[in-house]
Amino acid sequence: MVGLTNRQEADIKRLFLASAILVAASAGLAAEQPGTGDPQAGFAYAKEVCANCHAISDYASPVPAATPFDKIAISKSAEALFAWMHSTHPTMPNIALTQQDLNDVIAYILSLKADGQSGDR
């Protein structure tokens, strides 16, 4: 590159590489977006797996630090839930959900926001 110092060239190359990585990562996420789930199936899954820590209906959370699903519903969008559940958290077990289970659980959580109350669906 004409007129640039070695450092400037290296900085441009790093910026280009970081941009390429970001584009590739974005493409991967775009291919795997939240889909349409079944709130009833999500409730059944949550009752079996998530209820060990979270309040998934009208009962208190078995683990007080675990946010109740109705509170999560108020504060998160489908996209935010999708991203949240694809990342690891130090206080949450690493549970591998199928894409359909993930869509179902997200649909269930969002159904709590839709009707403004928690409870069995």
C-alpha cells in the first residue's frame, strides 16, 4: 500500500480481518434465527427441565437467583431470548436444546408477556 507505514498497513489488515469475521458470524446467526414455536410444548419442556431452577408458572422460583419466566417475558424479545439461550452463563447449566425445543420454550416465555400473567398454558 502506497504511502502507509507498516503499522498502518497492519492496522488495516487487522480491521479487514475483524470485519470478515464479523460478517461470517452474522451470516451464521442469520441462518439460525428464532422460528415459530409451540407454547404448549415449550411449557411441557420448561416444566421438565427449566422448573428445577426457574418459576415457570405461578409458583416461586426454586432457586431465588433464577429469574421467573414471567419476568423474563417482560424484559426480553424473541431475538434477545434466542441470543441469551445460545450463550453460556456461569450460573446456568449448559443445556443443549434442539432448535425446535428452543423455539418452543421461547414461544412459551413470550406467551407469558402476551397475556400479562403466568400460569399453565
